Amino acid sequence: MDYSRKNHYLKFKSIDDDWVYIEDFLTGETWEVRREIADFLRALNGKTDPYKINEEFSQEFVDELLDDFDEEGWLYSGQRLMSGGIGTALFTLWIPDVKIWHRIVAKIWNSLLILLCLPVFIIGVSILVRGNFPHVDHDTNLGLCYLVGLVPGLMLHELSHAAACLSDVRGNVFEFGIMIRYFLPGAYVVLDSEKIRNRFKKAQIFAAGIEMNLLLAGIFLILLKFGWLDCTLLIYAALLNGILAAFNLALIGPLDGMKIFSELLGVENIVDKAKKLIFDNEAKKILRKRGINGRAAIASCYIIVGFQLLLPLVLILNVISIMGLFN
């Protein structure tokens, strides 16, 4: 039997012995509630009978609490499919109840990812370049290439972000799922790295997906050596993961490259600031007087803004390429 479950986006922080601060990570709404009520809410995990959580609470009082929680949006609706606007929908696959073993697995995953991604990728590329592998070719289906290359590439990309975040005790993951965005398939993860103060660690969290795509590309190319699978399939799958890695490195607003760049520089809203500088002639005059460093800053702003124009173009090209699978 499924019982009431708290909204998994709620964050709890103690104020004192009697009061607790609650924040909805998605909406930013905040509340201050008494500790016994917060403890009761926190215990609603969908598996525990709410009438047995606190023996001092009567059945009528629990019913009132559950009604109040529902009105406040503190309970999980159970809805896994959500619309995100035109051409966008999300389907939740996993809502983690983070335990210590999750963090241990995440730590191992992330450490191996950092250690192996570049060596494996380099070895795979060297095998491809040298052509030192048995050529096994069949009638390769382009749709199968996309399936083999993109499905693990997209899913493991997002799970690697989650692993990198959970590898730090101050990081948290709220949700993982699949999505259609601008009519294109993908995956997503909702995580919270706000409490992580080390900007290099936060940058690595955003880089973890790219590291995974490089690792997968290397693995696909290394498999060429064994002659078990069709060469075209493996090369195409490796190419797709290489493209995913390169694309996510781009300095485009929603992509990992911009997040990494922003974290390393310690600058927020970098696209908006770059746009503002481009149209501020006085600020550009001041920067030009600083010599090469100032001119480099101006050039960087133009590059960042220029990258934003690439996103619609890439999306259009992706749609065309996917449509080509059905021709």
C-alpha cells in the first residue's frame, strides 16, 4: 500500500530547537514550521503509515495535517509526466531517497570517471587512427547507431552529473528522468550543489557528463579491437558521444560548458553581463585602455554572445538528421 509522500524538492534546515526552515527547491517558496510538524513531514516517505509516525498525534490531527500539507504543495502528487511548454515534456524515472551507500557508489563512479575518461578516449582514438582492428561490416541500420550511441550517452551523461554531486556530502539529487525538449529526446537530472563551496568541485559536477561521453566514445572505439560488433556501428556510436561532449562544451547558456566556465570564473549570469558590455560603449573604451587583457575580455563577450546563436541552428540540424532516419 502506498502512503502519503512528501514533495521531494523540499529542503529542511534547523533554526533552533523548536523551529525548522523549509524551502521548495523548485519554486523558492519558504516556510517556518514547528519541529514536530517538520519531523512528521520529513517522515512521509510513501512507505510509512502516517498514523503511526507520531503516537501523540490523533487520527483527526493527522488528517488535518495531510490536508494542510496538500494545500501548501508539500506532498508529492505522484505525477511523473509533466509538460514543459511547446515541444517539451519530462517523465520522472527515479526519485532518490539518498542513503550512505548512494554516496559511496557515487564516489567510486566519479573517481573512476575522472581517472579513466581521457586515457580511455585517447587509447580508443589511437586504435581508430591506426586502423589496427579487424573490419567487421554488416548492413548497418542508422537508427540502431543512434540507439546504441545516444541512449547510453544521454542517460549516463546525466547520471554522471548526479554521481559527481552525490560524491560530495553537501550535494543532493532530487530527480532523474527522460525528456523531450524542443521535440528532441534527452535525459535530465535535478540536483542541488548550492552548499558546495569549492568552485572547482562544482565545475567538475558540470563536467562529469562530458567526461562520461568521452569515456563511452573511447570504450566504443576500443571494442573495435575485438571484432565482436559491426565497425560502422561502433564508430558511429563513438562519434555521437564525441559530438555530445563537444556540443556540451560550447559556451551556450543551458549547456555544461557555460556552467563550467561560470564556476571557474566565479561569475553568475555571464551571458547577460556579456550582452550588457557589448552595448556599453563607455565600458568598452575603459577596457581597451587596459591593453591586451581588456581587449581579450571584450572579445570573450562577443564569443559568448555569438555562441548563443548556435543553439537554434544545432537544434534544427539535429531535427533534420533524426528525420533522415525515417526516409
